[in-house]
Amino acid sequence: MARIGASGVAAAALAVGLSAVPAASIAEPEKASAMALVESFVGGITSLSGSFEQVVIDASGEVLETSSGTVEIRRPGRFRWVYLEPYEQWLVADGLNVWSYDVDLAQVTVKPQAEVLSKTPATLLGGSGGALDDFRYDGSYDEAGITWVRLKPVDTGGGFSRVELGFVDGVIDRMAFFDNLEQTTLVALADLVIDAPLAEGAFVFAIPDGVEVVGTPAPEKSRDRSSL
């Protein structure tokens, strides 16, 4: 089992609790209020930046992996998700392609953004106009000061069985992703700054010298057809 810090232990415990709590066991807020939180996050925020801690847990509750880093999002369709611990990896979505850069391996993998993110929870990060069309409301509940809203994908081909978004005082605070392999990924956000200007360069990936490139990016002419 991986070793994690105190905040990671709390996050892992919450993730296990999320997977075990039946929807009917906790008082459920009204659907309209719950979806208003989601709609505000997906469509009402133009930018977001902060830090995150991520914990991956298997079906038995064992911690498989912990990581932490920084996140920047600029709607629509751009985000920069940087893992700093335990190793450095960048995920940069520029609105057309997704670049996955492993610093230690000196390798970057690039794929068209519409292909990579379609029907996955990452569309909620991009905040495109149709992002919520891929999900349906599946309940909500309050736990430990967090209002959780459960969403299920319309098409499970993206590999996820459900997504839960946690809000504190109306602001996104945590995200939980449950995949078809019965693994849970919990992301705890911190130090959030919302709707502040973000540098355009944060969402442009410049290939470093000497780095191997795997994959073929979508051509620039297809940008206006990108789903994100």
C-alpha cells in the first residue's frame, strides 16, 4: 500500500466512503439546486487555478497511487494539469490536442482532443457548451459539509461508471471518478482562484528539445470543429 500524508489519508477515507454510501441513506437536496451547482461549475466559470491532491483506490479500499500538483483551466476547452509528485507529468489540452509529457522519460504523447476526452469526465473540465449532454443526474447528498452531486455518463464507452462532484459553499472542492474496473479516483482541490486572467502560454505546449514525440496532432484547420 502506498504511503500518504495526513490530508491524503482523509481524502482516501472519503473516497472509500463515497463508494460505499447508498444514495437513499442520506437526505438528498432538490435536483434543481444540485444541478445548479454543476451548471455553475461547468458553464458559469471562465477560469480556475489551484492545486490538487489525487488518490486512486481499488475495489477493496487499498490506496494504489497518490499524487499532487497544480491545475489551470480556461473555458472553453483548455486546461493544464501538472503532476509534480511523485513524478513530473504534464497534461495540456490546447483546445485541439492533448499533450501528455513525461518529464523523466523525455517523451510526449499527443492525440486529438476530441478523440481523447470524448465521453469522459474531462469534458466537464473543458466546460464546453454540450458537456452536460453526455451525463445524466443520478442523485445528490450532503456529507461532512460537502454537497455531492452524482452524474452518470449516457455512454459508458469512456470507461467510467459515474462521476461525483463535491461543492463547499457553492464552490467545487472535490471530484470523484468511478471507473468500470471498480477503481475510485478522488481529487481534492485547494487554493482555488476563480475567474482570474490566465496566461495564454499556459495552454500552449512547446515541445522541448530532445523529447520524443509519439502520436500525430490534429491539424490546426480542424480547430473550429473541436468538440471542446
